[in-house]
Amino acid sequence: MNDAALAVLSSVVETDVTPLERLAHARDLWPRSTLALVEGRLPPSPLAVSFPQHEGDLRAAIDWAVANRVPVVPWGAGSGVCGAAAGRPDALTLDLKRMNRIGQVDAATRTVRVGPGVIGQHLEDNLGRQGWATRHSPSSIWCSTVGGWAATRSAGQFSSRYGKFEDMVAAMRVVAPARAFRTGRWAQGRDLGPWVLGSEGALGVISELLVRVVPLPESRWMRGYRFPSVPAAWEAMRLLMQAELHPCVVRLYDPVDTRIGGRGKGVKGGGSGLLKNLVGTLDARTNLSMPLALPRLLNALAGWGGDECVLVVGWEGTTEVAEVLARHGHGLLLHAGGKDLGAEPGDHWYAHRHSVSYKLAPIFTRGAFADTMEVASTWSNLPALDAAVRVALGEDCFVMAHYSHVYREGCSIYFTFVGRAEEGRYDRVWARALAAAGASGGTVCHHHGVGPHKMHAAARELAGLAAPFAELRDELDPTGILNPGRLFPPVSIPEPPAPTLGIDSRSLIATLSAQQPAADRDAWLSQRGYMLRFPTAGTLAAALGQPHAPWETAVLGASLHLDGTRVVLLAVPRSSAGPDPRAAFPAHCYETITVPVVPLAQLTVVVSRLAPDVRPARSTREGVELRGPAATELAALCARAGEAG
Ligand SMILES: Cc1cc2nc3c(=O)[nH]c(=O)nc-3n(C[C@H](O)[C@H](O)[C@H](O)COP(=O)(O)OP(=O)(O)OC[C@H]3O[C@@H](n4cnc5c(N)ncnc54)[C@H](O)[C@@H]3O)c2cc1C
């Protein structure tokens, strides 16, 4: 690139070509690049870094890049852990942090307009002053942006109640080389929102977002429970979510994480056992490469401490609603075998909820790497996924896990692992773990996105979407300058068989024919004691466009025919393996659809008006439906709210 061309760029948008600025945008926080850095290898710096302040600047920078055939890498805060925003020597990096306007909350629609470069904590601080919050709270909230959250389909610590970030985005403005367009509530014509969310800058640069907000919670109720084993705790978590008690936090630590984290007050050996002593010694003085030479032995030693584990659960919202939900949830957890550890484990977690992730960095200076892997599956498939990935990681690394993004239909698993600092080992362990996750029917990533790191595994998971994605990309970016090479590298997999029709009663989902007439389908379900969670008078395929509450997943999986080829989109509660167009194709393409179902016997109350903060199971023509053990009490609260106002 010649100086004259760069001078033109600088004349249309503020641009920095100094080595320091370029180096600062050379890499995101992918641990593989941290490993290289510690070994003295610098990543390639981008050609230049531009700092657009508004959409006009963005358009000018993109037009310049098109004219000069220069690849463009959008940059939020570079906190991604998969290399998605990493610089390339031939590219223009667009640092969006100066597009950081935060609007006034619109109380009627409960939304706020936000620039893509707003840092998460700044958004929550600003909204807090207005009495509102998104409650999107990733551990990286201090160092990640709203645009980055949307582009990677990020998940926060309160996702069990408020959903992932894609659930919070009501609309977006997006600037692509060919045209600017709007999604969601702002869409005119075809809504490309499901394709842009999770597209990691490959379809356009998100230039503004309309984000859903909730009133600041009035009170919070946190508690810890001890369970005899992880499977016993999983069962309690499943029952809790399926009882529709809407906790904001559900975090289970496996026995090793329980002991290392010192969470195990009341857990045998908790916080002071062999493992904690070992880790304490290592913390103080040791290079880690020696103990990590025998990872299987280390994992076996860690396993000796027993099976007990700690679950942290919390509710928040208006005081009276949180109190009702927490009381019922507490009873349910005790009934499911949990021993009450009091408020301390929950309060401690809440106070330190953003600090843990930053503790991994020092490990790199001590002969080791540390990384995390987040996968997810349905409740019925969770044990198989957990075991397969644990074995794959444990061959080369010390492993522990927690289970923190919990849904009615399933759960995610967050593995933390530490291995000897060798690039070959790093690549091997990841290849093995991604293959294990894919083979055992889980999504290969729940919220970290894909980047170059996981894009082959994600492409295998979403095989079949490569062609429609490429078609859309050609339309929006005909010169192919946006994050070139993403998101779907060529992978070839044999055409998958159609998913088996049937009900998964543990996960409360059913895989049904997409085109079956409603009467036959509903009779079939009802003979087995179930009904659709979102009833519809037509076929499931015809119901795809129906609006649901933002946090509800109406379509968990699907098989469809695209250009004569069967595409199977995995049934999983949430994922961030690229975009999520499960419900975005024409109705005639669908063969099967996996949807949530409800047992016919579940207690249901219909009210005409909600008290503040009561979360409905669904809306019906007759009113709003509340479900589960707290439904009657919540209905009484709603009636009182109705009388009052
Ligand atoms: C300590 C730590 C803790 C973390 N904890 C969590 C967690 O709890 N939950 C979670 O989900 N993630 C977590 N992450 C991962 C990371 O913070 C998320 O992936 C986050 O969403 C990335 O945001 P960012 O603004 O830093 O994006 P970047 O890393 O800058 O970019 C990520 C991708 O999005 C694209 N992009 C960025 N902005 C835009 C835009 N406006 N338009 C189009 N494309 C864009 C980039 O090109 C890139 O492909 C953590 C990371 C760290 C380092």
C-alpha cells in the first residue's frame, strides 16, 4: 500500500499508522497468540488503524477499502479469545470504540440506542444512572464492546434469566460495502438479523444497536448448595429451570473447581484439601511445566478429593417477586438433595464475579498455557458431552469445569484447562477436544465465537449453511473485503441423516415433522402427555416467523433441504458457532423442527395483567400464562398489581 493511498484514508477518517498503534491491534486475547508472544513471536500488525466516530466515517473507510482492495477487520475491544479480530499485515483495522454514543432509555419500549464501540461496563453504569440495566454481564464486561457482543453472540453471567446477547438485540444498523441495512425492529423487508448476529464482522460492520433493557433489580437473593455429585446437581438444575422459576444465576462448580476455588464451606476437604495445598505451593514458587508433564496423574490426584460440589443460585428483581421465586426455588433444591450452605457462597461469587478470568494470564509466564472451552447441549446429552470433552482435554492438560449458562432445555459446560507451554500440545489438545464435542452432539462453542481458531469445527457443525452464507456475503460485500476467509472454510461432510422424530422428555423438546398438519401433531403429542410450548394452529414450518418473548428459543434445531441437500442444524439451547438462521428459511425448506414442549400436567395460571418483573411462560389470546410451582402466588401478585393500577 503506498503512502498516497494511506494519506487519502487519513483525509476521510482519523487513521493511525504508527507501529505502536498497529501493534496494539495486532492480536486479540486468543491464548494461542499469548503463547507465541511469551515465546517472543510478535503477531503481524495491520496496515493501519482507523477510528470512525460516526456512520459517515465508517462508510468513508469502507469505501476506501473497497477502492483499494484492502481487507477490513472490525475491532471492538480485542477481548475475543478465538483470534477473530486479530490483525493481518494487509488489512485496515477499524477500531469502533469512538462510536460510543448511549441514548436515553425509552421506558415504553424498554430499549436504548447504543453505539457499537461502547464498553460494556460504561453501558451498565450509564443505564444504571437512568434506573435501567441490560444485565448482560460477561466476565469481560470491563474490556469488551456492545458491537463485539453482538458479532460473537456473547453470554453473560445472568443469561439464565435474561438470555444471551443475541436475545437482547432488538435491532441493528449495519454498514456493508454494497449497502447499509437495518435488522430486527428496524428491518425493512428481509430481516438479516439472524445472519449478522454471530457473523464476526464478515457481513458488515454493526454501526448502531437497539438494546433491550430491564429496570435495575430492586433486590437480589443469592445462596450456595452442596450436592453429593455433579449428576445430582444437574438434575436439580434441570428441575429448577423446567419449573419456570427463572433464577438469574445458576452456577455449578465441579468437585475440582469447588475445592480449588475454596467454595466448599461444608464440603469435605473443601478449600483446604490436598489439591488446594498443591495449587498453593505452585502459586508461590514453581514453574508449572514440571507438574504438568503428567497431566493424567494430576487429574487423577485432583479427583481423589471426592465428588461433592457446590451450586450457586440467585434470583433478582422486584423484592416481592424475587422473594416468591427464591422461596419456591430453595424448596425445590433442598427437595432435590441440596444442602443449604447459606448466603455466603453466592454473595462471595457476586462480589468477585469479574475477577476470575484475569487470573489466567500469569500462568503464561510460568511455562504453561491456560485456556477455556465452552460447549453446550441438551440435558439428555450433557453427560456424554461432558465426559467426552473432559477425556480429550485431560490427555494433555489439567482440567476442571463449571456449568453456568443454564436453560430449560439444556446447559453449557465451561472447561478451564492448563497445559505445558508448547504450541504443538496446544493445537493437539484443541483439535481433540473440538472433535470430541462435535462427535458427542454438542455445539463446539456456546459464547466465545469461532474466529480462525474454531471455524473448521463450527463449519462442520453448520455444514450446509456455507452456501447461503456465501451468497449473502457476495451480495453485501462483492469485493470480499470484510474479514476475508470467515466464517465458513470449505469442509466436506457426508449428507447427514434426518433427525429421529420423537420426544426428549428430560430436555422437554420434541423433534417433529415440520409439515405435519396441526391436528395430527397435537394429538400425537397429547397421547404422550405433552403439548407444544408455543401452540400453533398451522404446521410448525408455517409458525416460524411468529414472535415470541425475546429470551425464548422457539426453534432449537431443524433439518431442511437447501438446493436439494439436507442440512441438519443441531438441537441445542444456544450456541455461538457463527450465525443462527435456524428459523430464517422459507417454510417449504423445512423437514423436521425441534421445539420446546410442556407436560400437559404442569400447573398453569392465566392472568390478564403482569405485576412488574413477573416473567410469563407465554402469552395467549386469553391473557398471560404463568407456570410452575410459583404460578398461583405470582398470579396473586399480578392481581394485586392490577387492582393498584
Ligand atoms: C477475561 C475474559 C473474559 C471473557 N468472558 C466472557 C464471557 O463471560 N462471555 C462471553 O461471551 N465472552 C467472554 N469473553 C470473550 C470476549 O470478551 C467476547 O467474545 C466479546 O464479545 C468480544 O467483544 P470485543 O468488543 O472485545 O470484540 P473483538 O474481540 O474486538 O471482536 C470480536 C469479533 O467481532 C467482530 N466485531 C467487533 N465489533 C464489531 C462490529 N461493531 N461490527 C461487526 N463486527 C464486529 C470482530 O471483527 C471480531 O470478528 C472473555 C474474554 C476475556 C479476555
